[in-house]
Amino acid sequence: MKILVTGGAGYIASHTNLELLNAGYEVIAVDNFSNSCMESIRRVETLTGKKIKFYEADIVDRDALRTIFEKEKIDSVIHFAGLKAVGESCSIPLKYFHNNLTGTINLLELMQEFDVKNLVFSSSATVYGEPKTVPVTEDFPLSATNPYGRTKLIIEEMLRDLYASDSTWNIAILRYFNPIGAHESGEIGEDPNGIPNNLVPYVAKVAAGVLEQIQVFGDDYDTPDGTGVRDYIHVVDLALGHIKAIEKLQQNPGLVTYNLGTGVGYSVFEVIKNYEKACNKELPYRVTPRRPGDIAITYADSTKAYEELGWKAERGIEKMCEDSYRWQSKNPKGYQIK
Ligand code: NAD
Ligand code: UD1
């Protein structure tokens, strides 16, 4: 079965490609390398001993995307392609709307035209805004607090409208909590451009001696130790969730939505402690003011994914930190060739 993976060279996609290939799927990947490079594709091929059919193209370029649909008999699509930096989305919102929304509309129109109606979409816990209680279930109210989050919310709404108009679609909306870690080979992992925005990639660079000191964004939240609490999920568990979602689409479920998280929240201080254990050294940090827009606490209720997909996160925070550190140590400059 042929799966088209958009944004196929990116962080979560590379781990998903590996699991897809290992499970016997054929992978057709498309990426414009705006936040990735060919090396992740090559490494997945080496790790699996299997080939990925790769197209370098921008999904905003409809003709380029059409070529792929013309050449390949695609069964299902996993749609990862998108820009994802929250801060950047606030300074250049139109770029985010153009890339994420236009790219998705092109993809959906071509899927409709070529009668490919199985889709897995990368959504985010960001669509819950600031949840009133935790854990968060899929029926919580939705809102957006920044342009990036708004693109996820708008795409979700588009998918619900599309499904309401044509129930022959099968769509799995996956709301990821905080993906971290790397494949345990240390060969593929997260490779952010410049200084990382997110906690664990930043901690990894401090552990590797590339950055000097972790900044803890606020210790006065209403949480047990005052720092922000999140549901960190190992990227390999997340990748396996996509395989389950692809299997689910074969049963014609219609439109389904799942939280993918562990159900356990860890504070910033707890993450740092676990990372210190993984790298066996003390990590310098200082507490700075809160980051605007951050919420105190969120974590998932992923019962629905367990009951309907048979999926559950298996890897704990220690393994997440160990695997992150292995990737960082083996690849201090990431994939190096961006
Ligand atoms: P990533 O940046 O590593 O992967 C996204 C990939 O899409 C990149 O390789 C990029 O080059 C590509 N891309 C972007 N725009 C494109 C376009 N117009 N045409 C072709 N390729 C394009 O990010 P990731 O962390 O792997 O995230 C994958 C998806 O999951 C994104 O949609 C992201 O918003 C979503 N998501 C990520 C997180 C997270 O914390 N990493 C959390 C929730 C949701
Ligand atoms: C980020 C995105 C969110 C996305 C989510 C998924 C932002 C503002 N939000 O969420 O849209 O859905 O990833 O992965 O980028 N922290 C520090 N120091 C740092 C970085 C972060 O203390 O250098 C703290 C934050 O305040 C937060 C926690 O660490 O409490 C996690 O932050 P981060 O990794 O950026 O993820 P989120 O903010 O949860």
C-alpha cells in the first residue's frame, strides 16, 4: 500500500517513515526542505534497508503536487507539511497562512480529484488553547492563541466541513502533545534551525555544550514546583500512532479525532532532572520571566486512542531523554547539510 507523506523529511515524518517501511508500506515522500534536508531520508533508508520514493516539491505549488498524484497510485496521505514555530508565526502570520492553509487546500483538492480519500492530519494540543481542567479529552472546547495554532484549527474545521459534504472521506485528526526524543539508533532526530524554541531541543544543546544555560520560563505558575507542566511523548510512540491511524482508515471510520499523549505531565524542572540523569552531568539553568502566551499545565487523556486504535505510549520520560541525548551526542551539528 502506497502512503504519500507530506513534509516527509521532517522530524516526526522521518520517524513515521521508518515505522511505515518496517510495517511493509511503500512510502512516497514530498518536502520542500524549508525545515529539513535529504539526509533524514537517506538515514531512514539505511536503517530500514528500504527505499523511499522522494519528490522535492512545495505543496503550495499545485502543479508540482499534481505530478506526484499523476505518477503514483496513492492509497492514503499523512499530511505533516507545515511551518510550526509559534513565535515566528506571530511576526509573519501571512507566511504561515499561505504555507499551511494553501498547501493543505491544494492537497485536499488533488486528493478529491484523484479519489484518494484517506487522510491522517498532524494537528496539535495547541487547538485546546488554555484548557480549564486536565487531562484534556477530545471534546474540550477549541481555540487558537497564535497564528500557528489558528492554521491547525482552521484546517481541522476545513476537514470537518469537507467530511460533512462527502462522507466517503476517511480522516484521522491526530492532536499531538509534546513530541521529543529520537529513534534509539541515534541516527535520526530533531534538527531545529538556529537556537531551539522548544524546551528539550534547547536542553539537549546545553547538555552537548553548544549552548551555555537553560532558561526556565517562569517558576511562579500554579503547578507543584511553579514551572510549566506538559505531556511529553516519545517521537517513536507518536510515529507508531500514525501506523495505527492508517490501519484505522482501512475500516472506513469517517472522521475521527485522537489525542496522542502519555497522560502524564512533567514540569520543566522534572525534565531537566531526567535529562541530567541521561547525560550524567549537571545542567546549568536560570529562571527568567514567563514566555508570553505560555499556559501553566496541559496533558492528554488518550483513552480514546487506546480504545479505538489500540494505541498507547510505551516509552517514559527517561527513555525520551536518553534517546534525545544519544541523537544529540552522535550528531552535534544535526544533519549538518542544511
Ligand atoms: P518539521 O518542521 O520537522 O517537519 C515539517 C516538514 O514540512 C519539514 O520537513 C518542512 O521542510 C516541510 N514543509 C513545510 N512546508 C512545506 C511545503 N509548503 N511543502 C513541502 N514541505 C513543506 O516539523 P515536525 O515537528 O516534524 O512537525 C510535523 C507536523 O506536526 C507539522 O504540521 C507540525 O505543525 C505538527 N506538530 C508538531 C509538533 C511538534 O512539537 N513537533 C506538535 C504538534 C503538531
Ligand atoms: C510548543 C508550542 C505549541 C505546540 C507544542 C507542541 C510554543 C509557544 N508553543 O508548546 O504551539 O503545540 O510545542 O510540541 O512554542 N520552556 C522553558 N525554556 C525554554 C523553552 C520552553 O522553560 O527554553 C518551558 C515552557 O514555558 C513550557 C515548557 O517548557 O512550560 C515546554 O515548552 P515547549 O517545548 O516550547 O512546548 P510548548 O510551549 O508546550
